[in-house]
Amino acid sequence: MNYSHEVENMCTLTKGPHHGPAPIPEEGKWVKAYQITDISGLSHGIGWCAPQQGCCKLTLNVKDGVIEEALVETLGCTGMTHSAAMAGEILPGKTILEALNTDLVCDAINVAMREIFKQLVYGRTQTAFSEGGLPVGASLEDLGKGLRSQVGTIFSTKLKGPRYLELTEGYIINLAVDENNEIIGYKFVKVGPMLQDIRHGMDPAEAFKKHQGTYGRYDGAAKYIDPREE
């Protein structure tokens, strides 16, 4: 250790009491975190790239500093989906410090890693007060049936008004409109469950019909429009 001349000429004073770090809540325990292996928890981080063309939601389940589970969800950029595939290969098995300093290919995913790191090391996790935390695989609950990300897609113009394209219920087939040309409901198809039935051998037309549903005052509308073509 090298010290400057000014420091070497200083007299020594006794340092006051050392209490260590403030404890943070982790999986139902209060933990004083001194090293990366002291960190456990499940949390989320949101990231974006420099042009903000796309974004990433990253969910990690960390046990004793090591990433045991990763869910990478991306939106708005085609290239980012492939970066997510690479990140999914890279992240599990690394410590969160390793992952923070790993090139996850896409800036949005790198930023998401930065944000979730802060959540974890400050104790602001989804499992802060859950004894034992959550089992590996818990992040899949964010996806629901059919294991698809929750996506909302709406397009709107001043000239022509809004078009609902995809909501929590699923892919929007058509919109119900009243006499004032206001949207009052919609018909949707649940894409994940539909594809699951098709994969298991159901006729596609039957599966498409089976997984349709409506929302709002759909029945008895003045007219129905296809939001992608009308």
C-alpha cells in the first residue's frame, strides 16, 4: 500500500466504533451483507437501450449470491430477442457480481441487470419478507397459461382514433363500437393456450374457436371492426 507524504506525516487517531452495514431483509431474515454470497432474493429489473427503441424486463432468483433462475422478456426490438436468448444461456450459475460485469450483448438487458442488482443488494426484493424465498421456477408465474409474456399493444392517431391490438386477455380479433364510434368491447383469442392445444394435436380451427372470448359490452354493438384492417 502506498501512502502520500501528507498522510505519512499525520498522527494516528483511533477510529470510532464499527457497526458494519445496516441489515437488509432477505427471504424472511435480516442480513448484514458483507460479500456477494450474502445476497438472496427474487426481483425484477427494467432496462432500455440508448435510443430507447426497445426495453427489457429481467427477473432473477438468486440464492446465496448465485443466479439460479432467469426470465428475460424483451419488447420493441427484433435484435433484442436474440440477445435475450444469449442472456438466458449466460446468466444462470453466475454470481450477481459476475452477471453485472458480463456483456449481455444488448444494452437494454445490461441496464436491466444494473437495475435488478440494485434491487437485490439493497434488499428491495419481491421475497424480502418471504421465509425461504421462492422456489426456482417461480418467475414462470409472471407468464400465465401458455407461458407468454404479458403484452399490451395499442396504436392510435388523432385522425382515426385508437386501435387495440393485443391486451392481457390476448390477441384482439375485432373491436365492438357503439353509435358514437367509441370502443365498448372486443373479441380476443388467447394465443398461448390455443397454440398449446394445437401442439397437443387439436385441430387449429377448433382450437382457435375454443380459446376466443369477449370483454366489455361486446354483444349488441352497433358495429364490429378489424383493428388491423379497418
